[in-house]
Amino acid sequence: MKDLYIYNTLSRSKERFEPLAPPHVGLYVCGPTVYGYPHLGHARPAVTFDILLRYLRERGYKVRYVRNITDVGHLENDADEGEDKIARKAALEQLEPMEVAQYYTNSYHHAMERLNVLPPSIEPRASGHIIEQIELIKQILAAGYAYESNGSVYFDVGKYDAAHHYGRLSGRSLEDMRANTRALDGQSDKRGAFDFALWKKAATGHIMRWPSPWGDGFPGWHLECSAMSAKYLGERFDIHGGGLDLLFPHHECEIAQSTATCGHDGAHYWMHNNMITINGQKMGKSLGNFITLDELFTGSHPLLAQAYSPMTVRFFILQAHYRSTLDFSNEALQAAEKGLSRLMAAVTAIDKIVPSDAATPIGAGKLTERFYTAMNDDLNTPVAIAVLFDLVRTINQLAEGQLFISPDELDELRRAAHRMVFDILGLRSEEIVSDSGLVAPLVGMLLEMRTEAKARKDWAASDSIRDRLAALGITIKDTKDGAEWSL
Ligand code: ZN
């Protein structure tokens, strides 16, 4: 098998992928913060690193894939100021913070399942690793790269930068950053403007708090990934991934934390997916273009002309290289929907092709090789998909009797097509879901039956209909005028 090359953000070049201890590969990807519904911004890293995981497994590696859940310590802004988002949501909705975290974690899992994103091998929660994080802070303090201040502990970026280079990953220099920033106003507990919190003192009334040698508080956001990657993958592991928005300061701080304690960075390769824009604009709540995945799948956002199935969204994401920006628009999604249906129709059509013993080779192997060459080139999925459309043309010619194929080659073609489309790109048939022409009246009929059951006080039947629909992923919401449903 040919070599796999991946772009390492740290070296700013494509490097041949060589695991530290083959056939094992340690992969750590920064997971979601769970204080809101999963949105478009979650879909891209999830699909990108799902492709990496699938392709590494395809190449025979045994991947330990760790993707965390950030359920504590993620504050309002990068300067470590503001309120904990989960605690705020909990207070707002009168819930236990862990209820908020669990609710949105479930919602994230459900969306990932619909996108056919494989689950990680380990999914650690930041709140379940407070002891490990406190231990790491002690090590950083012992190494002399942190200081305690008024019940909080901060990483001393200035001292670290003097010994190592802070900004290695993002290509920044502390000197430039300082030159472009206003001086501290004297109100802060920090010594330097770029020092970041390892431990924050909990203010009175702060719900999520744990005892520590420095008093009651909670860990800083950057710490959890260093602590959990080291715990499950070791102090040195293969790949660390995440969105480009996490490059600075999050990943830069992770590198500083690992280097401060072990003398070296945790990850060998750093991979970052680029961002999603919507009609050319950055996605943001204030811009009115913040689209959740559920809104996308049901078409219930004002910017959407229609519903887009999870596989359409997945296919659309794969049509761009993960390091390019990706612009969402109705036109682009509709084009993806058409392309996907052509591809899936062709894969299904393979089964109807009748082989001929007299056929000359059509070069199915060459086509497959081109697909793998594209994947080996830093997971170049747009080129791989272009190869698949050559395959679609060939299949259609075979199906229409313009081209002939031997039984052996047909067998090879079928296996290769399934492998490329289903196993590696992770696409799957959505006929049942996408045929809303049939689903809607069927669900409507069941809801009518449920209303009738309720009218005759047959609660068992009414609940059974609701629960069985829920098991199929259909949520029922009772309203004044009856019931609404969503997939
Ligand atoms: Zn992280």
C-alpha cells in the first residue's frame, strides 16, 4: 500500500504518516462543548476526523480515538473572563449542570449518528477528570511555569516563552502579540496579559466547583485536553485534531502545558479542519445565520429553502478539502443532493449489471487506485469523489449495455465501490428517511390514531405510539391543536 501523507500544522507541510508504535495509532480530537444544540460548526470537524479514522482503519491501523466532552471550564472568552456557559444555562433553565451537559451530549450523539459519524473509542468528560487536571497543575507549578494568585493558578507564558517558543503552532511570537495588546489594567490576578488560567477560583454562588490545594474552583478549559490525552494516549501520541478556530489559543496552550511538564509536545501531528461560512459570511448568533443540525435536517431555518438530509450534508462537506473553507448555500447543498443521489443510484445499479464472459478488462483496478491516491494525499476527498463520478459513468454505461464486464471484474468493481462509498466515505442509503413523501402521511396517520386513543383515554396505546416513533428517531411534541413531529 502506498504511503499516506497528512498536513502537519506544526511543520506547515505534508508529512509521511508514521505512527509511533504501529499498528496502533493514538488520535485525540477536541470534542464539543455541551451547552447548546449541535450546529453546522460541529458537523465539519466531526466528518473530517471520521474520514481520518475510517481511512486509518482501512489502512489496517488499530486506532484509539479519544474525543472529549467539554462540560466544564469553557468560559465566555479566551481571556478567561466571564461565566461558565453550562452553569449559566443551568441557572437559566433551573436544571442541574450535569442535566444540561447530558441533554446536549445526547443531542450531539444523535446528530452524529445521523451523519454516520463513528463513535470514539473513549469519550472522556472534563468534569470526570478533575483529579487528573489538579495533578497536571501541580506538575506545571513544580516545573516553575505557573503561579498561584488569589486562589487561581495561571500559566506563566512569559517565563515559558523564554525557554521554549510560545506560538510555535500558530506561527505567532509573544513579542508581536504584546505589541498589539493593551497593557493589563491592574485589576487582574495575572502577571502577563497572555497568561492563561489553569485553575480558577470559584466566586460565591458558582455552581460547578471542586476543592483543590488552592481553594474551591474549577479547571481552565485548555487543561482538560492535555490531561485527558496524556491519560488515555500517553505523553506522546500520534495525531491531535480539531477545528482551525481551536488552533489559538486552545491548542497553543495545550502544547505549552505538555512541554512545561514533559519537555515536549504531546502530539506528533496536528491536523486542523477549516471553517464553514454561510453565504460567504462567518456563522454567528448575532448574524441570524446560526443553523443547528436539526434545523438543517428539517429545513426549519428561515435561510433554508428546504430540508437537507444528513447524508447530503455529509457529502457536501466531503466535496471540499478539509483544509479549505466551505461555504453553505441552498444552491450548493441542492447540487450536493443531486450529486449524491446520482452516486447512490449508480452503486445500487451495480447489482443489476449482467456480466459477460467475452468482455475485455475495463480497468476497475486503475479507478480504485486513483481513489486511494487521492485519499493518501492528505485525505483529498474532492478528488476522490471526482474519481467516483468516473465510476458512476462507467457503471451507467455497463448498465445500459454500452460497455461489457467479466464476472471477476464485476465482482471486483462491486466490492471496491462499496468499500470506497460506504466504508471509507461513510455514505449510506437514506431512502427511508429522505422519502418524506411517504414518511409524512404515515406519521400523520399514526398521530391521528394516537389522538383517537387519547380521546378514549387509552393511555397505554397513546404512549406506545409515541415511544415507538421515538425509537425510530421521530419526536412528538403535543400542542394545543394536536401534535407536531420532527425527525
Ligand atoms: Zn481541546
